[in-house]
Amino acid sequence: MTTTPTPDPAVWFVTGAASGFGRDIVEEVLARGGRAVATARDPSRLAELVAIAPQRALALPLDVVDPRQAQDAVRLAHERFGRIDVLVNNAGRGFAGAFEEASDAEVREVFELNVFGLMNVTRAVLPGMRARRAGAIVNLSSVGGLVARAGTAVYASTKFAVEGLSQAMAGELRHLGIRVMAVEPGPFRTNFIAAMPRAARRIPDYDASSGARIEALYPGHGRQRGDPRRAAAAIVAAIAGGDPPMHLVLGAPALALVREARERFDRELDAWQAVARSADYPGDPD
């Protein structure tokens, strides 16, 4: 009698794993019997994660804005586990302030982490996935990457960039056996808001729009409706199921916000469709 060998558990590579969604995703992967490469700028903060399953967990230093560190971390992950099955681009942070209030340096710093850092790690991981014709990439976006609101113009623009990159990469990689999923959480009970810096410059003209919304955000810290552990379980389950969605909106508030925005967009399309069509050469087919 022959038996089918049990496949090796999937290897997850998670950035920003010291806290928040990243930490919860690593814990969920290990609880399911998977293997995890947990990365953070300070790997000493990952010791408790590795202790959960020392044979199946690896902690590595990684500042995602440094391409060489990304390459080194991926190489060490391959040396330990032989491959990376799932990349979770989780490292990132928020930024509060009206666009005009944000300095060029502040804007560039957020883009370096949220966008270019994500690209650095993805570039390092993709060759191995392409060689095996298998893999999944999970990009932690935000409901702010689908619906931008006052007070978070800079942050939302980074997440809109992540959304565009994710959608294009999904088309580029699908025939190679690599799936891409963008995750759009709403408000969750993590340290995200408490750690979110605010633009150093204040312009009183924005107090009634951006300022009012920002001031409402901080007092809500610790009372958000979303449970990050449940979110982590949903993310891991979506990938483990083998057919993840292109977009995974998480949390009832985010779902309601996206639906409302889509309905508003549809009404606008309908109202202006005659103008849209008027821009074509006359007589050409639709």
C-alpha cells in the first residue's frame, strides 16, 4: 500500500511582523501548522513569535526601504526553508494632514515605506516564485486605497498606488501561477492610529475639513470595531483556500464605505455618460 506524501507546509514571508496585522498573521500561520519568516527592523521584537514554533519560524532583520536588506532577507529565507510560498507586504504606516500641510520630505518618507519598500521586497521575492510557477502575494492596502477622505491625502495616495500595482501585477503574474490579493481593512483595533504621525505644518483654513476628521480619529483609538486577529484569520484562510479574491475588504465599516462610494461613482457615470461619449470621433463604434 502506497501513501501520498504530506506536502510541506506553506512558507509565509511577512514584513512588519513586530506588531499589528503582521504579527497576527504570523501567529495565525504558525497556529495552522505553517512556516513563517517574520521580519522587522528590530528582529529582537520577534522573539516571542519564534518561540511559538522554533522549528517553523525564522526572525530576520528587514528595513523594507533598503533593497539590499530585502535581497538578503529573501536569500536567508530560502536557505532556511527552500522557498517562499506567500509574501505578505504588511510594513507601512499612516500619515495625517491635509495635502498642502504635508512637506515634500514628509510625503517622500511615507511613499518610501508604503510604496517603494513594498516594491523592493516584491522584486526580491518574485524570481523564486516565477521559477517555481507558484506563489501568492498579499499587499496590505487600506479602505483608504479605494476611498480617499479628507485628512489622509498623502496616506491614501500611497495606498491607491498599492491598489494600482496589485491589479496590474495580478494580470502579469496569473499565467505564471502567482496570485495577487490586495487587502483593504477599515478601522481595526491595532496601534495604527496611535502611531500615526501628523503633518508638522498646520493651516487653519483646513480645520473644518481635514482638521475635523483627524481630530475625530485619535479619540477613537482602542474602540475600533475591527478585530485584527479575525482579520488575520480571514487573510490566511483566503490564501489557503487556493482561490483568493483580487480585493479583500475587511470590516463592516469598510464594506459600507466602499459600497457607498461605488454607488456614488455609478450615479456620476450615468449622469455624465453623454459627455464621456461626446469625446469620441463621430461615427466610430462604441
